[in-house]
Amino acid sequence: MADAAPEPKEPPLIRREDYRPFPWLVPEIVLDFDLGLDRTIVRSTLTVARNARGDRADTIRLNGDGLSPRRVAIDGAPVNDWAMDEGDLVLPLAGDAHEIMIETEIDPSANSQLMGLYASNGMLCTQCEAEGFRRIAFFPDRPDVLSTYRVRMEGSRTQFPVLLSNGNAVAHGESDDGRHWAEWHDPWPKPSYLFALVAGDLVARSDRFTTMGGREVALNVWVREEDLPRTEHAMESLKRAMKWDEDAFGREYDLDQFNIVAVGDFNMGAMENKGLNIFNTKYVLADPETATDGDYDAIEGVIGHEYFHNWSGNRVTCRDWFQLSLKEGFTVLRDQLFSQDLQGEAVKRIEDVRVLRSVQFPEDSGPLAHPIRPDSFREISNFYTATVYNKGAEVIRMMRTMAGPEAFRAGTDLYFDRHDGEAATCEDFVSAMEDGAGLDLGTFRRWYSQAGTPKVSVELDHRGNTATLTLRQYVPPTPGQPAKQPMPIPLRLALFDRASGTHAGEQLIVLEDAEATIAFDGFAERPVLSINRGFSAPISIERQASRDDLVFLAARDDDAFARAEAMQELVVGHLVAAAGEGLDASDRQQGQDAIAEALAAVLEDSRLDDLMRGELMVLPGEAYLAEQMLVADPGRIHREREGLKRWLAGELGDRLRTLHSRASAVPYALDRKARGARKVKTLALSYLAAGDREAAAELAARQYDAADNMTDRQGALMALCGLDSAARTDRLIDFYRRHRSNALVIDKWFSLQAMSLHPAAIEHVKALREHQDFTLRNPNRVRALYMAFAGNPHAFHTESGEGYRLVADLILDLDPINAQTAARFVPPLGRWRRIEPGRAALMRAELERIAAAPGLSRDTREQVERSLG
Ligand code: PHE
Ligand code: ZN
């Protein structure tokens, strides 16, 4: 494999507008694997026929990456006049239909990129999306070439007792010398990126599901034997997801088996291979001892997500990778709606919006900004982004908001119906939505082509009996898109009567143009405006809401999401002013008082359940605060935010301690009430930790010692990690000893130290990268240490620039081993333009140092070059 081979020339820019159908169809492929950890022989037989819709060609180009053909035959006759072009194999092909046989040999154990066929913990598994199949076999590795797959694999029975692939198991048997074989057939035509194979020593939790049409499906969650006790939640989530997709979208499963395999070495969260989903262990394994409530939720969400891809992704797939949001945006929306039905709508929405704002908004306002349907790329792996996924989901959610749930369902039914078995485009989705849901999405299509988060300025005027709302939208320039057109923006809003605290009904207005003025009659007094309720559009609202209005909405808005928004706006306004232009003593006092009053109400409101109370207690993150400023000083933002916490801890200390002790009395359970209690418990603790540190360390140590579950234990250790106390060291050692055999928990141990508020966090990270358990070969471990660190502003943005250097060193060390993962660490450095000049220069210098390194991967090179601009 050419894992570390230097790139000789600038990788080509691939453009959406250059799409051409492939000249050949490949209706069938037969794959035969002779399995070995460091030598696997692959024999592939492709049935090919001319594609009437493609250009006529007298050759066929089969993509390859690091492969060389051992044997090639066409229609049974050996062929020698093939040619290699870059990694691709080009064969002469004169007739209209042929059978091509190619044999290749690969070394899975040398595959550290974790793309293609690789070894993980003694087992063999594959990852093919986006372009990994070409590391296994020569093939037109593009999503618009759909084939039925027949797979035969043979290998040692002791090494690989379990042999899995897509579709249905059709035959298996023993062969000589302790070897055995299995044959699988997938009746559903699919692109190569959905191919999967697993061979290893695994055991399954098994169950069954009967579909709405009466099909009996065998379900299996495959793991290493010692992990079996931690698979119940994944299985329960799978069954709920299967039922939910029938109820909410009318989608039924279409094979006799559904297999999930958990692997410890995986670049992403999980993969929707047809009938054989492969998961990062992080999104499968859970029990109360080792997984937090957040882990339980994430598992349910990811299991749902991958399962939902069976229709939005597999039955209807993408024509080309520019259409990635067609499957990802839609599937994220589907998993959000699924989780919301189970977790509660407002809490789930608040969490999803928090992610959007802290990850996607910065992406959309930085050098890597791109539309949800990009126009060009060099390396597609770099476009599995929060924009394609999360903003993509928001765009489809807006269609749902405008159409209403029933018409939206009619639209998705039509989409699935029209395009089942096809490789479709975003445009196909939008057209189906127009025809099925009865929407006119003419200018709405701009959401697919324009990058950047729209800003909407809001003014509310009051005269006589009329309130007049003026809305103006502005879509900021982004790389390659200097000028933008207005986009339709659906806004749910309500006008509250200040005296009664009620409103006459929520309205949905769609801001179509750059500007609109809307008059509302019947308001003797100036109403209080609640706008973009439920986050009906992924925009940022700019308005001068008075503190009183925000306190009013934070206490009384009947939309739980809007209530949390008002609370956030109050804090954001204060902190941005404090960390930006600065506040005079009286403004500061008034701001703090208003926040303390609102937070006190949150702590005491008996109508709130604790899960929602917890959401209302979360302060806006530093990345999102920085996003509100043209140029941010991360040091000041951090000091102001911590200062506010400290002040609130002093002001509301008794109430926080009362809350902590009330919550501590609730016994462990997985229901809403107990989960809510755990959430507010740790939040109360983290406020208190900003105040009287000694008392907080004692309380945290007590929470740690009393913990009978990971949520409480991790929460306590998180607080302790930020404090300089003996209890910190003791409990860190205890945690490590308790969990040293569980990689996922040791990941938490690395993360907690890298994320910590401790002033020496950066020194801790430097020590941890030398720790015996740290390795660049495992993406979870790398992310546990370095993503946590890059997301820890006070440490990453250390004034000396040492934090930037640590991340740049990582990128350079990791790039030859795992380019995809290495490239994901570039964006934190890419934010330099929005950071104060001193740090910006240091960040830029690190990017330049990376850019100058020889032999950089296509992945990292593209991200670094875009970041330097
Ligand atoms: N398609 C996967 C998902 O979103 C993500 C993924 C992409 C996994 C590329 C691996 C590699 O569900
Ligand atoms: Zn997905």
C-alpha cells in the first residue's frame, strides 16, 4: 500500500459541473476473498455492459489505490495490454458486454489509514465510504455505479470463526486445513461504498424484529466476547429505530438479516453498509458503569442514523459525492426526529442547535466554508462536515416547517417512490418535495448553493395600536462566493402581551426578500417579540432586545426552546460586551444581576423538569461567543466566562448546593427523572467549582466516591480535573486503575484531562501524549486527547502559541499514518482570521509549517491550503 508515498503533483480539483455518467454499467460483481491478516487475495469478477447514457469508450477505467493486478482476464482469456494511470487500471474493451476478472493482493495489517480492508484487534473489517473500495479491488468506485454483490470468503476457522458480508447468508462450509468459508448475496444493487466484509472472533447478541409487512428479520450485534454484556442498549435502540421508521416515514426493512459489528479502530462514528453496519465501539457499547447518559443518547442516535440510511442512502443513494447532503442531511434530520420522540422535543432541539452553533457556524464563517452541496473538492473525505450533515439537516427541516409534517411526509413518500433503486441528486429531492408536499422551492434552492450563515436583523416598532416588524437579511461572503442573493427564511414568531404574559398564537412568516416589513394590529402596548422559535431557520438573529424583555421571555415563554434562547441571549449579550468593548462597573453589575435573577428562577422553578433545567443552566460556549465577535480574544472570553461563573457561584451558592443534594438523593435509573437529576447535579457542581475551590473539591470527591454510574463519576472527575487539589490526583489514579482494561473509558480519562480548566492543562496534555496508553494508531485515542485539547480554549489558545504547536506536531506525525483523521485537526488552526493578531500570527505560522512539509497527504494538504487562503 502506498500509505506514506509522497504526492508528486497537485491533486486535481473535482467539479460538480463536470459530472458525466460512467460509460459502463456493472450489473453484477462476484468477489472471492482468501483471507489473511497480512495477505489477502481478492479475485473480483465484473459483468460489464455499455451504458446507453454514457459516452462511448474503447477502454474501461477501474479505480485503484495502492493496488497492482496479479492477473487480468477478459471473457476468460488472459490480458496483458492493460495500463496503469495513477492508481487506476485501464483495460481495452471493444465489445458491448464482457466479463472482467482481476486478482489483487493486499496486506490488511499494514493498512493504518483504516480505509479499505484493514485489521483491527485480530479481526478483518472494511471501510469503503467514500473511496475505500478502490483499496480492495479495481472497480468504478463511484456511487452511481450500482451492482449486485455475491461474496465468497475463506479463511482460518480459529482466527476468523465469524464471516460476514452484505445481504443474506447463502451458504457456508468447511475446507481443508482448519479453514472454512461463507457465501453472501445481496439482492439490492448498491454502489461500492456500501460494500462490507467482516471476519473475526466475535460473538453476537441476537434478537428478532417483525416488520410491518410481516418479514421476520434476524438481528445481531457482533462484539468481542468480553463486550457482550454491554450490547443491550444498542439492540433496544435498533428495534426502536426499525419501528420508528415504519411509523414516522413508512419505511420497512428489506433483508432477512441485519448485522451490526463494533470495531475499536474506526475513523468515524459508524457506517451504513447494506445489511452490515460497522460501528465504532463508542457508539455500541454501554452499561451504567462505563457509559454516561450522553453516551446512551449518542448510541441511540447513531444506531438510528445508520439504520435510517437503509432508505435514505442505500435504497436511494447519491449520484456523486457532491450530493452527499442528500443522504446525510436527510438522515441527520431523521435521527434528530427519532431521538426527539424519545428524549423530548425541546431538550433535543436545544442540544442540536448547540452543536450547530458551536461547530457549523464557525465552519460557515471561516476559510473552509462551503455550501451543503459543494461545487468542488480535492479530497471528498474533507467534506464530511457539520455543514453537509447538520446544516443539511436544518435545510430539510425548514422544508418540513414550511410544509407541515403531513405534507412533508407526502413529499418524502414521493421521493422514495420515484427514486428507489437510483443514484439521485439534491435537486431530485427538492423536486419531489415540491411535487409531493406542494411547496414552491424556487429560490429556496439557494440554500443548497450558497454558503454562509444568514444574519437577520430585527427591529420592532410600536405606534398607536400597531407593532411593526422590520426584517433584513444578509448572507455574508464566503470563499469563492463574494456576493449572495436573499434566501427564503421561515421564522416562527409570537408577540407577547407584557401584562398578561400570553400571546394570541404563533405565526410562521417566510422572509423571502432582502427586507420585509410586517404590521401587527391590536397592541395597545409594545409587545415582547419571540422569534425564530424552535430555531425554525439556521440563521443568526441580530437585535437589540432589552434586558427586561429577555428576562421576561426566559421566565415566561411558552415555547421551551425559545425560553432557553432568551436565557442564552441574555448571557451572550453580557459576555460579548464584557469580552469585547468592555463594560463599565454599573453595566457589568446590571448584567450580572439580570443573569443571576434569571438563573435563580431556573434553579427554583418547580414546573421545570431537571433535563430542561439542565439545558437552561448551560452557559454559552467559548467558540460560540467568539463567533459573535469580528475578532476575538480567546483569553478575555475565557476569563469573562469563568468570572461570571464564579460570581454566580457566590451569588447562588446555597441554591446550587441545595440542588446538588436534592439531585444526589435520586437513585440511579435510566428514566427522565433520574437522568435529569444526574445532569443538574454535575452542572451545579461545575458552577460551585468556579467559586470556593476547596469546598468544591470536597463535594466533587464525595460525588466521585458515591458514584454508582459513569455519569456521576465522570462529572465529578471533570470538576476535579479543573481544581488543584490532592483529591484530583487520587481520583485520577483510581479512575485509571478501575477502568484500565476498557479502552472507551480510558479515552474519557484522556479527554477529561485535556479538556480541563486546570491552569496546567497544556502540561498535562504533553505528559499524556507520552503515556504508555497513548497511540497514534487508534483514532478514538487520538481524538480523546487532541480533539478535547483543541476544544479547550484556555489551553489551546495559550498565549505563547504552544497549543497551536502541539496540534501542528500531531498533524505532521499523524498524517502518514491516518491522513483522514489528521486533516480533521486543521480547522481549529484555520480560525486564525477571527482571532486577535498576536495569536493569529502564531496560528498561521503553524499552518505554514505544515504546508511546507514534504509528502503531505491530499487530505491535509487541501485543508491547510484552504485555511491559509
Ligand atoms: N456515512 C457515515 C454516516 O454518516 C459516515 C462515514 C463516512 C463513515 C465516511 C465512514 C467513512 O453514517
Ligand atoms: Zn450518515
